[in-house]
Amino acid sequence: MFDIIVVGGGPIGLNAAIKFSENKKILLIEAEDFLGGQIIKLYPEKEIVDIDGIPSIIAKDYVTQLIEKCKQNANIQIGLNEKVNSIIGTNETIEVSTTKQTYQTKKVILAIGLGTSSPRPMGLENESKCKNILYSLQDLSMLKNKNVLVLGGGDSALDWTKEISKISDFVTIIHRRNEFRGNFDTIKGIKNVIVKTPFIPVAINMKNNLLESLVIRNVETNQEETLMADFVFVNYGNIPLVNTFGLVSLNNGLVVNDKCQTSMKNVFAIGDVARYENKKHRIQPGLNEIKILDNIIK
Ligand SMILES: Cc1cc2nc3c(=O)[nH]c(=O)nc-3n(C[C@H](O)[C@H](O)[C@H](O)COP(=O)(O)OP(=O)(O)OC[C@H]3O[C@@H](n4cnc5c(N)ncnc54)[C@H](O)[C@@H]3O)c2cc1C
């Protein structure tokens, strides 16, 4: 019997496991065969500047130190490559069934983020065949001095455009609207970034399983342009596949009250998966939710 089962080994699940391990027996379960969540999957090399008390840190360094703390902690047992399929509450205990076995626990903290998500593609013919179309970036240096087209209008597209502009003079960001959803100030004034709006990608010219150029269309004038590229980096977000375990859910997330409680007794949700008014999908709000839980779980 565990005191707490934390589901999800992203930054918030890792922080929660560490926080509550002092006097509790914790099991941390992660569906992938690695810990770190979106940080490791999508942006290990990016700089993070918006965590309280940490002025700046490379994303993978942030999460690596958390992983090390978890691994060295005798009160934390880690299950990798193990997906939680169901959570059943009884009077005294909760039964958590995974792809490997069933566990008993007193409490469950769900930190499953975007679930087991997959990146949203452009939806163009031959897209899946082109090896130089990227949806995440493990190694920024591969784009050094390359001609890169970044697609998307959110913060990740803008953040990546800024990062790539530091190592290449040939970066174009393409977005379907004139206004960006993310903070445009991120790239404002950077001289070697070309901004193309309002454009959508409409076709790929491909040779030997590599994209040679991308055809884009101006959605106001319908005029098309063909842009040569070494890499196209698509930042259209993810198609979430969240298992909501039969709990009250909203927009692929779990509805929680101001104590992070879900609709099942002793089952809590924190991090990107938690839904409440004005919820922001960043690390700091998840850390704030751990502080709230601390008062309840003690
Ligand atoms: C490109 C990009 C840049 C970003 N930059 C920043 C930034 O600069 N600053 C910032 O604060 N935030 C940033 N974010 C957002 C930040 O990454 C998220 O807010 C954060 O990862 C949420 O952490 P989490 O632990 O809640 O979820 P996740 O990181 O999504 O982790 C959830 C984990 O749960 C696992 N899981 C899911 N379902 C199951 C299951 N059924 N069983 C077992 N395991 C399961 C998943 O495999 C995953 O490992 C960025 C996001 C992106 C995409």
C-alpha cells in the first residue's frame, strides 16, 4: 500500500513526488520510458525564464536535477513504461491499475499534463514522408546556419524562432493570422527573423524524402509563394489523448476545486491537466498547486 501514487513524470509530477516524499511512501508512474514530460519530449534545449526563484535555466537541466532527486530518494519508487488505465475508489483505499499491475494507495495525484499526446501536423500530402519536417527539437545545433521555416503563432513558435535566430540568419516564422496568440515581443526587433502573416502552408515540394520547399498561401489575397527550406519546424501544438478516468472533465483536462480535488475522493489533479478558471499551462502555476496540496495532504 502506498501513501500517494503520482501519475505522470513531467516537471509537476516530479516536483510533487519530491515535495511529499519526506514522510510518505510514493509511487511515481510514467507512461513513457523516460521522465521529464513535455520538457524532454518537446524542448530540452530551450531556456526557461519564468519559474519563481530561477532567473534562467535550460529546460533539460531543470528537469534532470528533479529526476536525480527522485532517483536518490528512498521513499520514491518509480515505474517507467507503465501507463495508468483506471482508478477505482473504495471507502478506504484507491485501486490504480496500469499496463503492468494493480496498486493500492491512500491518495492519487494526477499530473498527466497533455496525456500521451502526439504533435499536430500541417495536414499536407507527403508530410509524414519528409525527414526534415520537425515537430519537436532535441538538438538545437542541427539548425546552425540552416534555412528554417517555423510554423505557428503561439509562444512555442515564437520562443523557438528566437532561439534559432541566435544560430542561423535564415529564420522565417509563418502564421495564419496577422496577430500572434503568443507574446510577439519575444521576437520583436530581432533583425534576422522574417515574419510572414497571414499565410498558411498548402503544399510540399519533396525530393528523396526531404522537403525542398514549402508553398504558402496568403489567406487575404490568395497569392501563393514558394519558400526554400532546409527544415520546417511545425509548432501547431499537440493532439491530446488524455485519459480522464471517468472523472469530471473539461477540454481534455480534469476539473478541480480550489483545493485541487477532482470529482473522486482523495484523487487530486495538478499541472497542465488541471482545469479551473484562468488556468495557465506553464510550470509555475503547477508549482503553486503543489503548495495548495501541501496543506491538504500533510
Ligand atoms: C515548446 C514548449 C515550450 C514551453 N516553454 C515553457 C516555458 O518556458 N516555461 C514554462 O513554465 N512552461 C513552458 N511550457 C509549458 C510546460 O512545459 C508545461 O506547463 C509543463 O510541462 C506541464 O507539466 P506537467 O508535469 O503538468 O505535464 P507534462 O509535462 O505534460 O507531463 C505529463 C506526464 O504524464 C505522463 N502521462 C500522461 N498520461 C499518463 C498515464 N495515463 N499514465 C502514466 N503517465 C502518463 C506523460 O507521458 C508525461 O510524461 C512549454 C511547453 C512547450 C510545448
